[in-house]
Amino acid sequence: MDLLTQGVLGAALAQAGSKQTETRLACGIGFAAGLLADADALIRSANDSLLTIEYHRHFTHSIFFIPFGAMIAALILWPLLRKRISFKRLYVFSLLGYSFSGFIDACTSYGTHLFWPLFDERISFNLISIVDPIFTIPLIVAVVLAYRWRKAKLALFGLMFCALYLSVGYVQKQRATTEVQQLAMQRGHTLNQLLVKPTFANILVWRSVYESGGRLYVDAFRMGWHGKVYTGDSIPKYDIDRDNPNLDKDSVLYDDMQRFDFFSDGYLAKHPERENVLADIRYSIQPNGLLPLWVIEFDPNQPQQHVEFKANRDLASRNRQRFFSMLKGEALVK
């Protein structure tokens, strides 16, 4: 999730475990501890732009790192709070604030190394967008009221709402998955790989990407009372070895392509409009579109040079209009 949600969730968890006299202090401790897990985003390299996406949501988000992350948070805060709280209580609130950082990120589609070092795979439950105000705003209200009135129970109500919202997200995902499977069956496709994920800031419109016959098919589904399909396009799935028969497997370029393929969970394709650019097809500006959010650009004549990771967050007016039309269940204007 976004940093604000991470911090507020940590604050609510710490408040829920506090006494009336501790509610306000627990709020600040939990907020700070909730943010600490995302410190892995600071791991970066000037020469290797893929390093950031590899280590963001990595070991600091593992369930096995929670006690250590909480200890780090407590040690950082101890010099500031030693006169107001015992270290034991400080650690308890830090532990509560830190405890769900990895889990809530795993509920998004980005993926989290939730069980590192036992497993190196990214876990993605795909229940909620990385940013979702319907999830975050009620939680903020609950935390603020709990802080103002010193009532931990109010923070607990906020957490209960979050659990309910994630449950609704799960139901929506299952409904969207059923729609994808039916659409693929109508097309005569066999699903070899399937991803269903919520689109930006909502759990109403869902994006699907599936692989069949060596192609990636992208569609969108509005899951209101009745499902509405917004069919998209398809694109050949990129195979690093097949599409680069002369590329040295010991080269930096080959290794970077493999790293990006692992990050994109195999949903890799050539950019539909640009040469020497590979795209992560999981994410796009449009729910049923192919123009990617994340890409790597490379020079095939410089195989020992790192690729350049780039993000495109430019949402043009026409794309915004089409997105809102999907949210409202309207027909798209071509």
C-alpha cells in the first residue's frame, strides 16, 4: 500500500492494543513502525535501476523479519520516548505497528517477499489497489477519533472495516476470475497463466491478463451487480531465449532481462509502440489496454550495459475519461 496507509494501519494496530492512557503515544509509535518496512525502497544503485524494484517489498516485509523490524523501530524511537514509556511497552507497540506491513502489501498486486528466506517468490493476493481511498479514509477517521477521545475500541472498528473491505475484494476477485474464464472459453482459449487484479483506487473494475497459445490477452471487467466486460487486445508473450538467440547468456543484458521477467511474474512482452523496450503487461494506464506502466529500455549493441527501468504515470485526459466510464459501467467511446 501507499506510505500513508502503511503508517495509519500501524497506528490503528498499536492503538487497538493500548490502554486508555497510552492511546495517543501508541498512535505515533505504531505509525512510525508501520512506515519502517518500506525503508527497503531506499536500496538503490546509480548504475543498476532494477535494484530498487528487486529489493522494494523484500526482506523487510517478510513475516520472519517482523520481530527484528519492530526492534529497529523501538531502538530508533527509544531516545525520544525513554522518559514517557518503558522499553517493553515501546517494543510492544512497535511490534503491533510493524506486524501487518508485509501482509497488507501482499494484498496488493505488486507482490511481497512475505515468506523470505524460505521462499523467494513474491506473494500477491490481488485484493486491493496499491492506493485505495475507500480503504484508507475510514481507517484515518477511526485512528483520529481514537487519538482524540483516547478510545482504543474506535481503532479496532477501523481495523474491522479494513478486514471487511478486503473480504469484499476477495469476493470481487472471484467474480472477475469467473468472468475471465468464461470469456476465454468463448474464445476457445486454454489458460496457461492467469492474473486478475483490481485497477487503480477501486475494487469495482478489474484487469485480467492471461496467456494462451503464446499470447497475452488483456481485458477489463466491471463487477457491479452484474458483470460488464471491456474487451482488450492481445500481444505476443516475450521469450528471452527464443527472441534473443544470439544474446550471450553471461551478459549483463541477459541477466537484467531475466530479473525483469521474474519481477513481472512472466507477463513480459515487447512494447507495442517502441523498439528495444520490454514491458510488464500486468500494469497499464488503461484497465483493458496494452500501453505499460513499467518498462525496461536497453541497447542490444551494449550487452554489458544495464537496462534502464522506467515508469509511465502520465494519465492523459482521454484515458481518464475512459477509466471513469468503466467505473460507471458506461460504453466506451472509440
